[in-house]
Amino acid sequence: MGEFRRRVHLGTDAVYRVCGFNDELAEVEVVRAPGLRRGQRFKFDVAAVRSMPVVVGPPDSSAAPRERR
């Protein structure tokens, strides 16, 4: 928990912080996402969150975040 995950979808780039999860759902908090307010929380399917690459480095900087390989 607390790690940052990146989602690129339909030409947008978003970064979320993982707040918690159970067997089915993961709660995430918006760090950076077009059209969403920083700090908003959502629940995503756990498999969807696990498929997102982990972000290394400051996720809220203007520079593109690096992904852990």
C-alpha cells in the first residue's frame, strides 16, 4: 500500500496512490489525472490496479514519471 501506479488509457496519463485493497477492490487516490481532483478516491478492480506499472520518482512533478521494470 502507498505505492503509486500509472494508468495510460485513451491518450490520457494518470497516477494514483494505492490506499488499500481487499480480494476484489482496491481503493486509490488521485495524484494526477486529467479532469479529476487531486485526492479524490475511487475503487478499482484489484486486477486492474495490479496491471498498472509502479511509478518510481515524484509522481506529481511536471516531468514524466518513470516506471519500475
